[in-house]
Amino acid sequence: MGRPEGRRRASLRERAGYRFDRTLARSTGTLMGWLVITCLAVVVPVSTLLVWTDPGSPRSLSGRLTAAWRTSAETLRLGAVTGTPLRMTLAALLGLVALLCVSTLVGVITTGLADRMAELSRGRSTVLEQGHIVVLGWSDQAGTVVSELAAAQAPDRPRAIVLLADRDKTEMERALAARTGPGSGRTPVICRSGPASDPGVLTLVSPQTASTVLVLSSGEPGADAEVLRILLALRAVLGTGADGPPVLAAVREDRYHAPARLAAGPRGTVLRTDTVTARLIAQCVGRPGLSLVLRDLLDFAGSEFHVVDATPFQGGPFGAALLGYADSCVIGLLTADARTVLNPPADTLVEPGSHLIVLSRDEDSARPEDCEHLVDPSAVSTAAPPPEKASRLLLLGWNRRAPLVVGQLRRTARPGSVLDVVTDLAVPGPRAAEPLPATDPGPQHEPGQEPTWEPGREPMSGPSHGPEADAPAPPPLAVCFRSAPLSHPETLLGLDLSRYDGLVVLGPEPGAGPDRPDDWTLVTLLGLRLLEESTARELRVVAELTDDRNRPLAPVEPGSDVIVSGNLTGLLMAQITQNRHLAPVFNELFSADGSTVRLCPAGTYVRPGSEASFATVVAAARARGECAIGYRLHERRALSPDHGLRLNPHKAARHRWNSKDEVIVVSADPAGRSDPAPNRSRPVSAG
């Protein structure tokens, strides 16, 4: 039979290469034989050539052959013994045995060192630290947590930060080094690799001797279940007693909160990250610039919350402590029975054993100093604060936090407010009967359909009379849903945004499309920026991002807020790690009830155009039942990096106040509403 058509005949070089490859693949001995043949084929001819070209070499043939042998033997480390063929053979055999033994020994030592180095690079050795901080799991929050904890360390006695995650140790160290920068060089950061939910691996980081243990949620599907497994593994290692270190964990979904608290034990604190993010978004809708204030409060770059001794003010009213520090701002009390009370009435008695919650650079800088003499009563304004009216809001996009955002907006909205939701997805609630028009004065919904939606919402109730006494009271926020292709620029550019008091932009879930969630958000913000330029009207936008590196890219005005949920959670966890007493403080500040951080017009505290000290602002806020902690200057709100924010200024600092300046206060909701549900949900649980 002839060769099949189209089949090329192999060349001599290809056949020789193929046979050589097959010969090498047979065994190790064959490979060693080829190496010996190759060495002899190179060394012997070259040695002979060196001898024959050397003018000083012997003249006789035997002498030259002996010199060639000696040169080849020295090159191959076989010895240079000459004489009878038997002696030369024995010398060559001895050299080969010595070469084999030395090579084997070097190979064993090299392999052992390589295995040991690989073991160390995988992070499998036990940590022998005392009082260190243990971080379990890996997520986008890991860099923020480690960098903030490093910034909060005392320079003279830094505590080691030990991170355990099921990732490559080198990758974690490289990522943390890029995130923390050179400022954390004094704080040892130790990485260990392995599943944190394995009790055997968990012992590598010595949680028994740690000062605090943090459990991070990866943000991937099933991350909350993994947090539960890590907490259970930690419980198996530490036991069920109350002698272990405090545990701080984070979960996304509310249904995992109660099991996580149970697994965390009596000293555990569990954050609900989605709830915290949703509440912050809802708060920022009506308070532009609030995200900048909270970010400044949560990081360790400037002033942060501390708990200090209240002995100098014991037996006196709480209002006296508000002007009792020159370089710190008092916001609440930690009572003797460990209850946290923010913004209590000014006549509240400071009992023995109580502590003050202050905003200060550090605990040592909070020194008592009477500042009553700095107050200028003539500069205090008598104007009433402007009433908060009903608003119309627009929400663009939808993700898993969107129902929580809608629920929080409903709880904080004034009666008569309207929320329009436009999403690419199927409408998750009551639809509007008409597409979003260019001019639409009020909410639209299908006839006979309730224009609100929230699973499990209890209807608002109140006293009523007449034949419709059983009908539920109208909700304070009417929610209408519309489906529209937001990915098309013409859809966004066709909206009339002049009738909206605020906009919320939520990106899609990761993995919901080919692009990253922040890409969609940035494109949407660009479209809104075009609308701002075309209408010459500044929009109050609250945008949610998933990556903090995209924050500088967000094309928004200074009056808008950009919220990075992972970064917010990392900052919050770092603060609570430093002081567990701050958990209920942030619990109330981030909730829709109780006292929260608000930005109010400066004209309601001091007369516009007057020059007054910050102590005057604090006294005016005290008279209104509030705690002033700073202000925002209108003329500097467009200038980075602080955008006009001044948190915890000195009480003697003077400023000529503008009617558009804002005072940052901790105060209760002016409407005085409370949650109708008996069990109020909280973003932070102190366990």
C-alpha cells in the first residue's frame, strides 16, 4: 500500500529527533547515559585540541595522550592519576562514585530546603504572638481593615495583625502591601494560608492569645454560610466560655444575623453589611455630604470616637460637659450599667461610674477645659429651622440591597413623598401606568393598585373614625416601579430630572452581566452629569460603588455622595475592633431611629454674617437639644480633599458664618417618628 495522499514524508532530522525523544523517555539510566556520552563527546576532543596546540606539551604521542587524559579527568572531576590502565580505570571509577555521592547529597539538601521554603511561603507555621489581632477570611474589606488597624496602633507598642485566608500567602502579602503603603511599616502583618473554617488550620493563628478576632465576609455567593462555619470552628477552638477574645463578624443577609450571633458567643458582635449600606444610602439622600462626614468619623486619619472618664463632670448636668473640652466634642454617655445614650437631654445627671463618649484625636487629647467664656450670646440665631417637606426621589438600578434601601426611605420619608424606581429588570413591585414623562407632577400607578411595595410591611395604624375606620393609613412614601432599558443612553437622557429632589444610583449584582458593576454605575453617572450641564441644575446624587479605587473616577458634583459598601464595612469593623463600646454608638448613628448625624443650615444656630466661635455654635445646638461636632464651609465644598469639612474644631476657632454653611450635629429625628414594629432592626449588635 502506498502512502495516503496528503501525508508528508518525515525528514531525517525529524525521525532522528523523534527517536532521541523516545530514548530519553525510557528511564533515568538512559538519560544519564546520554549525558555521559555528551560530556565525553565535548570534553575529550576539546582537551586533546588544547594539548596538541600547547607549545609546552610533550613531544611524544604517549605523553600527549597522557596530558589529554589528565585535562579531561580534571574537567570531569575524575582525578588525574596516570600510570597503568588499571590505575586510571580505578581512579575514574572512584571519581564517578564521589561525583554521584556529592551530587546526591547536594540534591537532597536542595530539595529539603526548597520544600521548607515552599512550606514557609504557604504560611503553615504556627503564630506565637500575644495580644495580636486575628483577621479570618479574605474580601475587598481586608486591605481597609488592615490599613486602618495599622494606623490606629501605638507607635511604641504596635500589635501584630495576623490574617488567615484560603489564598496564596504571597498574593495576600502583595495585595496588603499595595493597600496599606509604607505607613504601616511598624505594624507586623503576618499572613497564613488555609481554610479558616478548619479548626486544625485555625490553630495556626493562635486565637486563644489574640486580643480581638475579626471574621470577614467574602462577598461571594454563600459567603454568609462560610462566616457561620468560621465562627463555629472558632468556637470549637476557643470553647464556649466567656474568657475568649471578643469576636467581630460581618454578614450580608439578615437571615444569617441571628445564627451568626449565636455562633459568635457572648462576646461577639455581628454587623449586617447590607443593612448598614442601605441605611447610609437612605440617610444621604436627604443630607448631601453625609457620606464624607461619616467616612471622616470612621477612619483613623483625624478625630474619631473615644470613651473617656467623666469624673470631672460627675454630679452635674450633661449639658455642662458639651463645653467642658476645648479640643473634643461630647456626644453621649456610657452609663455605669454599660448603657450607651447618645445626645441625652442637657439636664441629664452624669452619675458616678459613667463615661463620656467624645469625638477627639485620641484619648489623651481629651482634657477638661471650661469654654463657656468663649460663647457670644449676641451671635446666637433665633430663627426656627426650616421644616422638612415631602420630597420626590428617583432610584436607578436594582440589586439585592435595593429592597432595604426602599424600606429605609419609607421609614425616613415625610408624608406625601414619592419614590420612582426605574430598572432594567422585571418590575419587582407596582408599576406605573404610563412611561416616565417629561413633566409629571405626581406619582402614577395603575388604578386600584397600592403604589407601594415591601414584603412583610405592617400597615401604619392610628386613630380613625367613620365608615372607613378599618382602612390602613396612607404610607408616607409612595413607591412606583418602571421598567426601562437604562443601558441605552437615550433612556437616561430622555428623563426630566428637574422635578426630583434626589437620585439614587445602584449598580447591578456582580456576575449579572459581562461588565463589572461599577462600570454600569460610572456610565450612568456620566449620563447624569450631561443632564446637569444641559439643564444648569445641580443634582443631589447618591451612588453606590463596590470598589474604592473607582471613587475618584465617579463624575459627580461636590454635593453628591459616593458610597463604597465594602470600604464602609471595613472602616466600621476597624473602629469597633479598637473599642467594643463603640458598637452601640454606630448602631444608633446608622439607624433610622434615635440620634443620627445631620447637616443643618448654619443660620439656625448663628446669625448669618456674624463672626463667632465654634463654642457659640455648640451652645446654640445645646439649646436645641443637639450636640454639634463640626461644620462644612460652603465656599470650600468643591475643594478636595476635605470638601470644606471641619470635624472637631477647637472651641475658640472663629469663623464668619454664611447662610449656606452647614453645622454637623448629632440629633434626633425632628419629626420624632419611631419604628412601628416592636423589634427594631439594628445594623450593629453588641452581643
